[in-house]
Amino acid sequence: MLAHMSEAGLEQKYIKEAFDTNWVVPLGPNVNGFEKDLEAFVGENKRVVALSAGTAAVHLALLNCGVKPGDEVIVQSFTFCASSHPITYLGATPVFVDSEKDSWNMDPELMEEAIKDRIAKTGKKPAAIVPVALYGMPYQIDRIMEIANRYDIPVVEDAAEGFGSRWNGQVLGTFGKYGVLSFNGNKMITTSGGGALVTANEDEWREIMMYATQYRESYPYYQHEKIGYNYRMSNICAGIGRGQMTVVNDHISHHKHVQALYEELLKDVKGITVHGNPDSRYDSNFWLCTITIDENVKIKGQENAYKAIVTGAVGGRCWCDTCCNKCAYRL
Ligand SMILES: Cc1ncc(COP(=O)(O)O)c(C=O)c1O
């Protein structure tokens, strides 16, 4: 899960170029180049906007879906908080939908039940739907899109963990109105921190670009006709991204190799099930390999693990001055 740079050191080459040419700003050749690399990778004639974080991508996607105060947004319950926090940034309310057994991702039937329930109870359909490729595993996007289209609700694919995962051969993030990618330090590729939004067409791309750059109009003076955000990716971070794009396929192959090792090594271990692709439509990047353990399986010496009270640092912030590398922050 730690960042791996290319052996050729291309990340540093692109960063050096940025310094040498004084493009030390949140725009420039590396940002443009990284976006072009991402567009070539995801295919489907999509446009991509590089942003400061995947969370920013979720935020701008929902904003551009028209989510506003008082709305409800359907989101997968089994996910990282960043899938749902931006819903509340916009004054809307998340409606959490549980997962199906096979993919561990949003159950399309429960999703439709939730849509019907909200229409019956509030008289209004949810403003957007956010399925999540948890641990890289694809969601049943054809079922989700069919239902979403029937109710005319936009889909924001949270593929932050699923960069390079495919459904029926097509890269995740390219099915819905928007696709969210993350390049945080622990993701399939990294820009140290960063994200991107995959958009359907030129108009959507332009609008997202405006929101990501304070909605500044293209006049020789400062004019802002809407409230925007400072969400553009730095040219330094994008340099790391360009280097990482030269090894993205190697990273994905490596994760798949690790998954295959787990499947092989654990195949005869009673009580342990490795979570694999449910069928041939799913092609997970196996960003994180996961297992389920039968309730009656206990680890020697850890029989009371679930009764233990967690103490010490948990969460995303280390409070010490000199990191000891022992706390949960290192995860
Ligand atoms: C499912 C999911 N959505 C969104 C994000 C947000 O990405 P970022 O950390 O780049 O803001 C993450 C990762 O951190 C994630 O795992």
C-alpha cells in the first residue's frame, strides 16, 4: 500500500523539469500531460480534470449533478468517508445503501428500493447515486446504470480505489456521468495527494475546470460569476503522476499477482475465503486483497481480539513531534 516510484525515476525527471522551467504552480505542462495520459488510459473518449484530491472530485461531481441543500444522495454504506462527506458539504443528506454479498458493493436491488422509498416518503427522487469500487472490486454497473437511467438520476462512480478495474472490459469511472479517481499515497498510483474527475464531454469538462479554479472567467482581470474552489492539481504533483503512468499497468499486474498468491496459498485453509472476482464480468485491480474469516476461526493468542479496547492513535493524524511509525497513521 506504500507508494512505489518507477525504477527509471521518471517522477523526479518531470518534477525537475517543473523546477527548471519555474512551473511551480497549480497548472502547467505536467498537469496537462498527466490529464492526457489519464484520458488515454481510461479511453471511451472521456475528458479528465486533475484535482488536488479524490474528495474534491466527489465534491465537484455532486455539485455539477445539481446537488443542493435539502437533497438526498444515495451512497454505498460500505466505503471510506470521502464518498459521503462531500454530500454534506452541499447541505444534502446521504442515504446509505447496503452491499450485495458477491461484490461487497452497492446492491442494485436495494438501491432501487431506496429510490422508491425516498420518492414515496419525500415526494422527491434522490439527486445522485454514488456506487463505490471498494478495495478495487467493480460494482454491478450495468444494473446500476439501467435503474438510474430509468429514474433519470445521475451516477457518480467512486473509483478512487478502483483505478484500472474493469467491468466487461471497460474501465471503471467511464460509465456514469462522472468518475472519481484518487492518487493518494496509498492508491494504485500516487501523486502524493491528488485526484481526478472523469467527465463525459467537453462542456462538462469546462464547467468542472471552472469550479476547480475559483470559477474565474477568462478575462484579463478577476471576475467570478459563481462560487468556485481551489481544487486544481499542482504541477509538481502532476509530475509524479506522469512518471507513475509509465508503471500503472505494472502496478495493477503486481496487485493481481499478489491476489493470485493469496488465492493459491489460502485455498485449503478452512474457514478463510479469499474475496475474488465473482464472475468473468468483474476485473478488479485488487488494490487491496481481502478475506472473510468464519466466526469460529480464532487466531492463537488473539482469541479476545474483538473484546480488546482500542487505545493509542487511530485515524489519520499522528500527534507526536517525531513519528515513531508505530501508530495507526502509518497504515
Ligand atoms: C472510496 C474512496 N473514495 C474517495 C476517496 C478520496 O480520495 P482522496 O484521499 O484522494 O481525497 C478515497 C481515498 O482516500 C476512497 O478510498
